[in-house]
Amino acid sequence: MATTRPGSSRSLLPATFSSGISDENSFLSFVSSSFFQLSLGRRCLLFFSFLLGFVLTAIMKREHLLWLLTTTVGAKPRLELCQGREMEFPGLRFGADGLFNITIFADLHFGEEAWGGDLVDNDAKTIKVMESVLDNESPNLVVLNGDLLTGEAVLAHNYTNHIDRIFQPLINRKLPWASTYGNHDRTKLSTPTTILQHEKEIGGNVQGHRLAWTSSMVGNDDLRFGTSNYYIPIYTFSGDCRPELAMVLWFFDSRAGAAFQKGEDGQTVPVEDWVAPEVARWFALEKAAFKQQFKRPIPSLAFVHIPVQATRALQEKGVNKATNPGLNQEIIGHQANTCDNQGNCEYNGNDSPFMKELLSTEGLKAVFSGHDHGIDWCMQWYNSSKVSNRHGIHLCFNRHTGYGGYGKDWKRGARQVVIREDLLEENELETWIRLEDGTISSHVDLNSTYGQDAYPDMVGETPILREKTSSEENMGTKSDSPSRPVG
């Protein structure tokens, strides 16, 4: 029966629909007849209102729909929502699972095939290591923490071919990456500025996604400031295209190596081997700006190729393999050395401004370094003076990834770091070494009791401290490159 307005005999439904709405054709007839009973102006208004609503809904829900489809088929979303769009600072995001996973490759040393002999297969072997690690892990970001190349071995006119090979496994998987540059990336034959430019060319836009996040935010003088000094904001998963800033990843260039091309006398020109004091001041200003804007300390991690001298001081105090598991097979080569022509070096303290800024950084959880191929432990670092970071800072070494460089007897691999969004305010993260054969070494929780908790011996290699042999010293440095640092 047709519905009527009280006090009126006029049906509210059109005559063609008053007999019922039992089937789809009748319903469509009702909608059509109702629409055409409206005036022309109202029909136009209704049509454009519907169209506008449809477009806005599509824009607002597109990213959520993509993530829903991705998680439904069992894949882990690796690229951030609204990549940089409507964010004050472009950045990455936590995953839908509340985790941010980082894979750290270090000391790949591509390019030694030019030296011939048993080195010709090194790059292919290193790619297999990378692919094995990535097959076992699901990173939101891949960090390449220095010495991408053995720059002393490459040809100046085509060394970017090696850069292509390094990043191809990441491009194939559409994985975002970020690099720091090491002493072997800066030689008379290779320069970080060219490497950075090439990274942007191959990874700046891959099918609409930004994969290359390496940047340079301090000056344009590589010898004075370095190149890979920058930060990447990490945002919460929630918040659509206006998420909250959750964490900051800091990247620093420890310089070292040699100036591009030769000096006037035909010899290499050594470069200072510490994070520049101007970079330390930039770090201080950026930290203060973040804290002022967001009214709170921002949790963070830091990455730098050559470790600070504090790592050697901790090593000298003793490394307990039960509480600080990992390789400890060489004396650490660190930042800030003054060396003579025979390669004898003394610590000069020039990394002190950088170390001071690290120690004063509230919320800084850990600093990750490479360079020393026979070290992959983590230790907790405190200063005798008042430390803004009340828990101290974890100083961690990465695993030697590449088949290039010294240390042929140590298994290759990569450090994994997992940060939980719901534990960001705690001084806690999880980390382990994923080895090239798929096994795991040194799986630990970096928290307030790290250094006290005992872990099983899972290294699989005897952690005996020793000096580098002369052949290892020469591996990756060759004839006229600076003798220190050698990592």
C-alpha cells in the first residue's frame, strides 16, 4: 500500500511504484521517476553533489583501500601512505603491524673485480648475500651504512655502474633505502656527490614511489662537511595523510678517504676522518627545532660509517660475550686520527663535538656504525657527566655484508633493527644479525637492562680480539690510498 501524508490523499510515492518495491526494476523505476520529477536546477544540484562526494571519497579512501588490499593478500606494505604528501617534512611510516623494520647493509665494497684474480666474483657473491637477507626479512627501510664501493679499484668514468648493481635488489623489491658514505666511497677515483646524484636518478621515482631517501642537508663542500648528513622523519601508521611524527632517523658523514683526483704532486690528498663540527652544530639546531615545534623529545636512531672513539674506550674496558654478544675480532678503528706517513695514528679528539651532541640527544636509542669488519656487538654508552638521555645510548656495529674488503673468514650478513610504535617512549628496540645462510646471530633486546642480561652464544665464530694482518690492512686500500682508516 502506498504511504500517504497525514491529512492528505496524495501518495508520497509515484504511481508506478505504489504497488510495491519487491524487485530491482521497480526500485530503479522509482529512483528514475523521482529524479525527473525534480526541477532542472535541483536535478543539476543533486548530480554535482553526488559527483563531488564520489570524488572526495575516492581521494580520502584510496590509500586505505590499497593497504587493505595489500594486507588481505598477505603481503606486508613497505612504502608509506601519502608519501610526503600533506606532510610538513616528507618521510616514511610505521607499518600496519605497528613495526618499523630496518635492514642495515654495511661495507659492501663493490668494484674490486678490476683487481682481478679471486676478486672477480666478489660483487656477485655480495648481491647473493643481500638477496638472501631480504628474502628472510621484510624491511620498511634498507640502510647502506658506508663503503658501498672500494673506490680505489673503480674506474672514474663508469663507477656508477657499480651503484646500479648495488641498488637493483632494492629496486626489484620496491624497498626504500638511505645511505651514508664511507672512507672508501671518497677516493681520487670516486666521490660521494656523484654517488648521491646517481642514487636520486635511479631511485627518485620508481613507478610513482620514492625509493632513494639519501640526501645532503649541510653545505655543498664534501671535503669540509661530508655529503650524507640528513634526517628522515618516521610517522605513525594512523592519521591518514596527516600522521603524527613518531621518530627521526639521523644520518652522518664521517668523511675520511681521499679527495677526488690527485693533488698537484700527483699524490692523494687525505680527508679528515670525523664528523665535521659544523655538522654537529647543525644537528644541535635541528634537534632544538624539532623539540620546540613538537613540544617533546623525538625518539631517534643514528647512522654513521666510522664509529666514534667511545666504541674503542668501551672495547678496552672489556666485551663480555654473554651480555654483549657478537664478533669482537679486531681492535676498533674509530674517528679522529692524526697519522704519519708510515700509518701510525693517534687519537686527536676532533670527534668530541659530535659525541657531545649524541650524548645530549634526548630520546636517541642507538647509533649504528660499520667500518670495522670484525666487530658486530652492541654496548651501552654513558658519560660521567650528566646525560640528557637518561638510559644512555647503545653503540652498535653492523655486520660486514660485502665479499670485498678485508676479513675473508667472517660470515657475511646484515643487522636487523625492529622498533615498535607502542614502545617508542621506552628505551627499547630489538636487533639481530641475519647471516648469509639464513641463520640468526646475536639476537638481543636493547633496553635499560642490556649489558646485564645474559644471552646464549649464537655467534658461531670465536670472538677473539686480534690485530688486522698486513694483508687485511691492504685489502680495500691499495697502493696510494690513505693507510688509516682502513675499514
